[in-house]
Amino acid sequence: MTKAERTRQLIIEKTAPIFNQKGYAGTSLNDISEATGLTRGGIYGNFENKDEVALAAFDYNYGQFFGVIRGRIKEKSKAHEKLQVYINAYRHPELQAVLQYGCPILNTATESDDTHPELRKRVIAAINRWHRGIEDIVKEGQERKEFRKSVDVKEFASVFIALIEGGVMLVKATGNDSHIEAALRHAKKMIQEIRK
């Protein structure tokens, strides 16, 4: 890795939690400078503008979170165990740094829906990948006769994701963890209900 690549990576790693916490609009160039120890010139020597930093920070946060999840899913052989990985992720110590300020998809989706088209595109792509991943696991479970064939795969994925993200949003808004616990319990019931 070249010095420029290392500097770019440092900027991404140091600013990713800030963008997740403060959002695009709330993260200032001063925040970026303070977190990285670099001047404006040092930052803009590696990124064209704040937009480019924000996009890279979102990709990093998303990659950190789903990288751990993908790794855990690969360790599982049964479809219901793979779905359970998503539920357990919110309690996983390795993900606490990424989730400290909430889910990067939820936070960025909420902010970017009307204000930042490029970030919104990234969020939509991330949600679509997540949705397809859940669909694929449910289809795999159906093929292996672990899940009922009558399950509407797309609907299951939508409700499963909405439960998890809704629980996260309620915790962020209220500071009360009981919301995510209730959502995760219900998601677990959803998995049990589709099993044969």
C-alpha cells in the first residue's frame, strides 16, 4: 500500500464513525481535520471533496458491518442458523464499534433520502444486497426442505429487515434497548414459523 493509499484509508477509518454519528450535513471539514490530524490540503489531496469522503465512509461502515455478518454466515450450514446471524449481530462485540452510533444504513437512509442523491443510491444498493441475501437464505432453506415452500421470500425479507431496522431506530430515538430486544425476539419467531 502506497503512502497516499494509507492516508486515504486513514481518513476513511477515522471519519466513518463521525459520518455515522453526525451524518453528512452535520460532519464539518473541521471534524474531518480533527479526527485525522490532517489539514484541508491533506484531506483534499486524497479526496476531491466532502461528498467523496462521505461516500467512502459509508462504504467502509457498510463493509465493516456486513463483512462480519458474511463471515459468520459462511460458518453456518443450516438456513435458519444463517438468518439467526442477523439477529445475533446486534449483540456481537466485534460490531459494537460500527453500531455505536446506530446502523449505518438506517442513519444514512434517514438523512440522504431527500438531500444527497449519491448517498441515497449507495443506501438503496446496500438495502437491495441485504434483501437479496435474506431471500437467498430463505430460498436455500426451501430447497433443502428446512423452510416451508409457501413462504413468500420477498415479503419475509422485507419484514425481517424492517423489524431489525425499526428496532434500531426506536433505540436511537428513545435510548431504550427493550425496543431492539422485542424486534429481535419477533424476528426469531419469524424464523421458527417458516421452519417445517
